[in-house]
Amino acid sequence: MIAALRQRRANRGQTLLELVVASVLLAATLAPALRLTRDAMRTGREIETAGVLNSFCISEMERHMALGAADWSTGATSGSFASQGYPSLRYEVVRSDDPADGGIENKLMAIVSTVWEDANGNGDWDAGEPRVVYATKIASMSGYQEGAGG
């Protein structure tokens, strides 16, 4: 009897089957958790990118509203935000008083500001690349031009 008790105490470790079952249970619970973490990180990056695109788009639109109001210059401008630490973000702003673009010659200017993440680096917006577009209009007023000049 004493020999049987000693034999049972010696065999108190886990069997290979128990280790395999524990590993499968751990993997089955860990895989979904890692997937959720990955998805949360991707969603967080998308939200951060959308916020940055939104801020830069508004900034460029306001800057070009001031430029257009000051000297009533029309045209298109494009570039990147590399100097602000975002080399993959690009912008294009179009200022036009052409009636076809929604303006009235020498009276009402339409301004369209577009900012996008140029993921492939070709300088153009492509389908699938996130972008933000804002549009506004400004009127030609002598007070704007006098304020900008003096």
C-alpha cells in the first residue's frame, strides 16, 4: 500500500494530452483577441488619418479664401504637407469665378479644397485613397481687399 501511494505521487505531472488540450484552448481564445486588437489599431489609424485630412483641408480652404478675397486671383494650387511631417498627404485648391464652376465673374468665387492620402505616391487621388473635400464661396468686396492691403 505504501508503495502504491509513492507511485501515485510520482505520477502527478500533466500528460501530453492535457498539455495539448490546454494549448488548443489558449490558442482558441487568443486568436480572436489578437484579431480584435489588429482591427482596433486599423480603425484608430483610419480615424486619426481622417482627422488630419479634415484639419489640413479646412486650413488650406481658409488660407485660399483669404488669398482670393485679398486680390481676387483665380487658379489651381497643389502640393504636399511634407514640411509639416506628412509627406504622403497632398492637397489641391481651385479658386474660380467661372459660372461653370459656380462663380460669378468678378463677383463670386467658388473655392474647392481637396486633401488626400497619396498611398501610392503618384501625386493623384486614386479610388481607395482617403480624401476630404470642402467647398465654399466668397464675394468680391472692397473691404476684404482694403483689409488685406493695409
